[in-house]
Amino acid sequence: MLQNLFITIFELVPMLLKSAEQGLVFGVMALGVYITFKILNFADLTVDGSFPLGAAVAASLIVSGYNPFFATFVAFIAGALAGAMTGLLNTKAQISDLLSGILTMTSLYSINLRIMGKPNTPLLNQSTIYSLISDFFSKIWPSFPTEYTYIMFFIVFALLIKILLDAFLKTQIGFALRATGDNPQMIRSQGVNTDLAKVIGLILSNGFIALSGALVAQYQGFADVGMGVGTIVAGLASVIIGDSLFGSKTIFISTLGVLLGSFLYRFSIALVLSFRLAQASDLKLLTAIVVIIALTAPRFKQTFKVSAKGGKSYGNS
Amino acid sequence: MVILEHIHKIFHRNTPNENHALADLSLEIQDGDFITVIGSNGAGKSTMLNAIAGVFPIDSGRIILDGQDITNLPEHKRAAFIGRVFQDPMLGTAPSMTIEENLSMAYARPNNMSLRWGLDFNRRKIFKEYLKNLPLGLEDRLTTKVKLLSGGQRQALTLIMATMKKPKLLLLDEHTAALDPKTAILVNSLTEEIVHKNKITTIMVTHNLEHAIKMGNRLIMMHKGRIVMDIKGEEKATMTIPRLLNKFEQLQGEKFVDDRVMLA
Ligand SMILES: Nc1ncnc2c1ncn2[C@@H]1O[C@H](COP(=O)(O)OP(=O)(O)O)[C@@H](O)[C@H]1O
Ligand SMILES: [Mg+2]
């Protein structure tokens, strides 16, 4: 029993690699969650629907013979539309942020089933963006280490999304979005339509989330209508871990923190599972526990030391 | 010129809490007017400013600015020509953004939804110069987050942001009330300086009768949702606190009561 608690270095390295792959590919989703929860201060639960939406759209298009890159792009657009839906429910129909997201998420469950026509779409023997990339590089470089295609692609892609997001948040419109989450009264009196700012943020956020869903479906080899359950909690866990470990001194650090938070989250889950004290079906429970710890830890810390560090609290907002 | 025409605003209509906050309020504001507004608690002073700024729709009446009917214009569109400073120093700035980022949003007004960089070398230089002329010591703290500033510094910053792009109308709602007396004096003199230098038409609500009399060229008193006193010109210039209180009692047949009003 006790020796089960120890893992060898030979198990650790593949585990780190796997966690890095997952951390980065789900990190794109976490960046989407960061936009709504952290930037806009909008508790968006669309996530659990827009993530499998991206997977469903991409998988369905791929099995119908479309180019995987095109399929992935369409998944992004589909997610953006879902975000717009939540945004319009909230700003035009005046439904609360939580309920708007829940309504979109619930309707997406049926929509995702319609898109796939069945609960699960396997991508076995289909070409994916990874197989295309791997084939391309093998052609120009015969000794290309194909087993590292995923990690290389995910590093490049996640960092690209991070850099694009950083840049966007430094534009005038990015400032307006940040101020909308920070002090809506102030930014309205500076001439910004905060409703529009919210909708733009939700579009971008759910676009990223669906994009991540599309990448995950191709990575794991299938899209499943149930794969969205708990996505929001995983996203939040990444954002909160990133924030508490790396702070939010600048946007650059915050978004880097989200990606690293996503990695640490995946790694800690993998670690717990490898102890064989928990089994794979305990995953969602573990996720919730990680989030609870991340949410309450800062408060315990504060009991001992008055922290001068500010930042938004998720626990009571 | 700004014209308020027979404005009514009723909160909680048809409930036991029905509240006629603005009752047939009319006011004509000339270009360059600096109007101070006094009145007891709940007189409707803030509601009047909120109605002008478009925070909520009014129930009836019209608001006309330079010949344009802005009664149905949403708040963010009116922001193109209205600058505001609130009583609460927390309301006027984005706390988790830096000083320069906050200034950038004011500088860009009303084109805040563009994809250009919010900050560049040029803008930083402009902001630094701007802050150098103010007695706040903020010119070397452009990258400080606003939440780290004192209430007075934030209020001064809000004032700068409200007037950076010269507004057609500046609305100040007890903007020094939450500050300690020393800081209040500083923000008040900054207000006078900015308003006079740029000739900005201004409405300033205050509960400090001395400020109301000393500052501006026109003084109005509100009571129960309407304007009960409008003092201009020579009369305003020679007004004193006792005469003001006297006049109120004569007009209303009751004493001016506001426990927050400072007589000194
Ligand atoms: N948003 C609101 N909702 C309901 N009642 C309000 C609102 N704003 C102001 N009131 C009420 O309208 C009246 C006038 O308030 P206000 O304009 O804030 O007075 P003051 O002259 O002190 O600024 C008060 O009775 C206040 O309770
Ligand atoms: Mg008031």
C-alpha cells in the first residue's frame, strides 16, 4: 500500500509531459474564462456548453471531410456566437449573468447533439490538425520527433493566443473592457457602452473556449456531448491558481499565470490519480476540491499576515 | 446652453415608497455659467445631475443641449460632452488599472472603442506634462494602480479625467464631501482653476454653504424636487450665509434643515 504512494522518475517525466500538453490545450479555455471572470467580472457559465460545442463542430466537420484547420476555425466562430447569445440575454433581455450563461449552456446541450447527430463522434483514422502538422514536418525533416508534435504545437499555439490577448487588452477597446469589469459607472461616463463591451468580451471568451474544445477533441480522438461537464470549474481553478501564485501585477503576468495555473492544475490532478488513492471517476470531485482549496487558501494566509495585495475575490462575488 | 424643461422623475411609482424626486424642474444654463447647488438632504440634487447625465430615463420633460434634444440619448453617448465627478472617490476611476491607463480612457473619449494602442510614448509624455502642472506628485507614478491612491488623489484624478477633453457641461456632485478638510481645499481650488482656465459650464452640488456662496457666478437652492431659489449677478456676489438662510425661510415658511450643511 505505502509503496503506491511513491512514483518513480520514470513515471514522473511522461506525467509532466502529459500535464504540460493538457495544461496548455485546456489553458486556451482557461484564458477564455479569465476574460469573463477576471476582466469583465462576469460569472459566465456558458463555458460548459461552448467547450463541447467547439468539439462537436470541429469533429462533425472533420468526419464530413473538411480540412481540420477550417473545422477548428468554424468551432471558434460557433463559440463566439454562443458567447454573443449569453451577452444579449444579459444586456438586452436583462437576465442575470449566471442565468444567461446557464440558459445558453442548457440549450447548447441539445444543439451539440443536433450537430453531431449522436452523443459521441470518434475521430479515429481521421486527419486532424496534429496529423497534418506532423505529416508536414516529417516530409521536410525525416527525423522529426512526431511524438512531440502535441507539446510543440500546444506551446506555440497557447503562447500565440496569450500574446494576442495581451495585445488586445492593451488597446483602447481592451482598456474599455477592463474598466467595464472594474468600474462600469466610470467607463460609461467616459463614453463606453458597457453592454457592448460585455458582449465583445463574451464573444472572445467563448470563441477561445470552443477553440480549446476543438483542439481537445482532436487531441483525445473524439468529441462527446458530455465532455463539457465541469469545464468551468477547471477553468476557474487554473485562473485562481495562477492568480494566487503569480499575482496580477501586469496583464502579461496574469495571462502567463493562467497558463501555468492550468498546467499545475492538470499536474496536481495527475499526481493525485497516480497515488491510486483516487480513480479516474473521482476527477470532478478532485477538481472541486482543488478550487475550494485555492479559494480559501488566501484567506487562511491572511489570518497570519495582513496581505497588501489586492485583486478580486471569487469567494463572495 | 443647456435647458431643462419641466422635468419629472418619480422613483418607485405606484408603490408605498413612491418618491417624486424631481417635480416639474426647469432650469436654463448659460454658456460659461458656474452654478453651485445647495439644498437639504433628499432635495433631488443628485437626481437632477443623474437626469442630465442620462443615468436613468426621466418620466416627462425635455433636456436640450446646444439646441439638440438629448432627452433620449443613452448615458454613454452623452458622455461625449458631459464630464462628471461623483461624491464617492471610488466611482470616478478604475481602481485596478494604472494612472496612465485611466488617463488614456479619458483622453480617448468619446472614441474609446478603437483598436489603437491605449498608451504610447506620445501619450505618456502628454500625461506626464499634464500631471506636472498639478500639485499632486503623480507625474512619476504613471504606472501606479489607482487603488493605491488616497481619496483626494483619486478625486483630483477624476476631475482631470472629466475635463481633459473639454466637456460642454461639467457635473460635480459633492465631490469634496468625502475628503478631509485640507484635501477638500486643494481639490476645490483645482476645480476653480480648471473651470476658469477652460471656461467650462459647470454645475457643482455642495453642502458647504460657504463654498456655494464663494464659488461660481450663480447659486440655486433645491427643495422637494424643484428649484426654489436662483441667485445671480450682484446678489450672488454680495450674498452671505445668514441672508441666504433668511431668504429660504421667507420663501418656504420653514427652516433650512440639513444636518450635513456646514455653515462655517
Ligand atoms: N436610484 C434611486 N432609486 C430610488 N430612489 C432614489 C434614487 N435616487 C434618489 N432617490 C430618492 O430621490 C430623492 C432625492 O434624492 P437625491 O437626488 O439623491 O437627493 P440629494 O439632494 O440629497 O442629492 C431621495 O428621497 C432619494 O431617496
Ligand atoms: Mg446627493
